[in-house]
Amino acid sequence: QVQLVESGGGLVQAGGSLRLSCAASGRTFSNYAMGWFRQAPGKEREFVATIYWGGLTTYYADSVKGRFTIWRDNAKNTVYLQMNRLKPEDSAVYYCAAASTGDWPPTRTRVYDYWGQGTQVTVSS
């Protein structure tokens, strides 16, 4: 089992920044690819970003490319999502997830084995 706890969400004005963190415990964190997803009211959960276990390979949704950055610190069992130039359409509950799959990039929710409880991000216009 892997337990994931997100933090760092909040309310920010358009154009602002937030940094999300996801702390993992349980099984070896470095064995998993980590991903960030988001879900707005009435919409399906969508892929945002993912990072491979070694931390050198990342992949982003087109909607966030160039504005969001994902990285991980395996020594701290934590993955981060820096979100810059936020837009109102970025408002959602953000979830981190862990995937043991070797497929790359893991952009589908069904390939992830563990999920956090989510943290709310609200971007005002």
C-alpha cells in the first residue's frame, strides 16, 4: 500500500502561482511513476502531469505545458507541482497518484494504483 497526501491548494487570482505537494508513505516511493490529475465539477478527472520514477522524465497535458512543472524528491518521498500563470479554467480538485506500470507516459487514470484525497485549487478571474 502507498498512502498519498496532497497539500498546497487554495485560492489565487488569475496569473498567480501555487505549489502543490504530495507526500507518500508505505511502499518504496521511488518504484512508482507519479502523476497529477484534476477534476472540475461535472467533468471527468483529467491528466495534468507525470514524472517517471527516476525523476528525469516528465510529461504534461497540452493545457498546462509551459506553465506547470512537476518534480520529485525521492529522498523525501514527495512529488511537487508548481503551477504558474494560473487561469480560472485551472480551478479543480487536484489529485496525486502513483503508478507501478512501466508504460510511458501514464496518462490514464486506470493505470494508477494509488490516489490521494485531493486538494482544492480555485483561481479567481
